[in-house]
Amino acid sequence: MAGNFWQSSHSQQWILDKQDLLRERQNDLLVLTEDEYQKIFIFFANVIQVLGEQLKLRQQVIATATVYFKRFYARNSLKNIDPLLLAPTCILLASKVEEFGVISNSRLISICQTAIKSKFSYAYTQEFPYRTNHILECEFYLLENLDCCLIVFQPYRPLLQLVQDMGQEDQLLTLTWRIVNDSLRTDVCLLYPPYQIAIACLQIACVILQKDSTKQWFAELNVDLDKVQEIVRAIVNLYELWKDWKEKDEIQILLSKIPKPKPPPQR
């Protein structure tokens, strides 16, 4: 495992350029607006979160699965693989890479079926349609598209160090941790290094908690503050979008607009 972010495949291959990202999305953005595209990814980040919690995974595993999901669609159209199949596949792969332990395929399918029926019935009127063989096939395709670059550096570790350096209490860490989780619903994990994301989330939390005394601490950081402000804007824009979004009313229509993949061959 790469112990140094700057020498890792995450740094060298998976910090993407915003223009490249938009260019790769052009086919999907012919049928979806940018807001609709982001809402679909917010929804599936929520699906991954719920599945992860039902499987009792650590947040690090859930975060890595979400990054895999976003990386795949950074280079592929939504029509290449049904996101409802890719979501549990990303969880399966992330649990192996993060050394959480092996999730049995039958348990994963069972939890997908239960979650779709109980938690996401407002989005799906039919049962979870995939079986173990679909997920295993999808896993190979996912590995290929990730170039086998599976180590993901998350903002959680630098965040712990920053809060410690700041000498602040648990309330700030708890709120910032939640904002880092929310940042997975944006593109920042594809565009910026994790330590910059941690600083941006910390800055938002300090504003919310009105910690004016931290301004000097931020001013003394040796970091590209323009990049940090770009991340702050992306997360604030997410909250603006979230505030007005009636997910339960809209999501079925949005999911129906996703370009459909070819049906899998019958077994």
C-alpha cells in the first residue's frame, strides 16, 4: 500500500481535471441537466451509505465504495452499467480493499433486496433484479475501469490531525466529519487531494459553529486557499441543491431518464 499520497495512484492518476470530467459526461448531459445528473449521484451515494450501514461497514469502507462509484462514471456513461448494479459491486470491492473482511455474496444480495424494498420503495417499484453472477461480472469490469488503482486516500485521517493541531473539541470534529461524508455527494473527491477537502470541510464547520478564533490558524496554513475555496463552494452548492430537492417526489422520473444499458444475457 502506498503510504505517501503524492506517490500513490490516487494522486498520479485519479486527481482529474474539471474540463475532462465534463467532456466525459457529455453523452449523459444530452438527456439530463447538470442538476439532474448530480441528484442521481446524490441518490446513489445514499444507496451506498444505506447498504454499507446495513452491512455494518466502517465509514472508510463506505467512502471508498462511493469514490469507486464516482470514478467509474467519470470515465463511462450511465448507460454502460446500471448504477443499481454498480453500487453493491463497489461495496463488495471496497470491503476487500479496506480489509474489512469478506462479505458473503448471498448476504449482499439479501441486504440489497431488503433495502430496495424497505428504504427505497419510493424510487423502485420492482424488486432488486440482480444476482451474484451479475455482481461478480460487474466487479471485473469495475477493476478494469479503475486500472486496478484501488487505494483511496480519504480526508478523515488529515482531518483528525488538523483538529488535533487546532486544539479544538469533539463538537468541531463531529460536524466536520459529517461535512466530509456530505462531500462524497459532490465531485470534489475526483478533483482535489484529500487534505484540501479536509481543510475546506473544517472551514465550513468553523463558520457554522462561529469559531472566529480559528481565522488566524487558517491564514497560517501552507495550502492553496483558492483550491480550498473551490471545494467550499462545491459543498455549499450541494447544500443549496439539497435544500430545495424533493427526492421522494422526483427520483422515479429522474431514474427513468437515465440512458439504459443493454439487458444482461439470460442465464
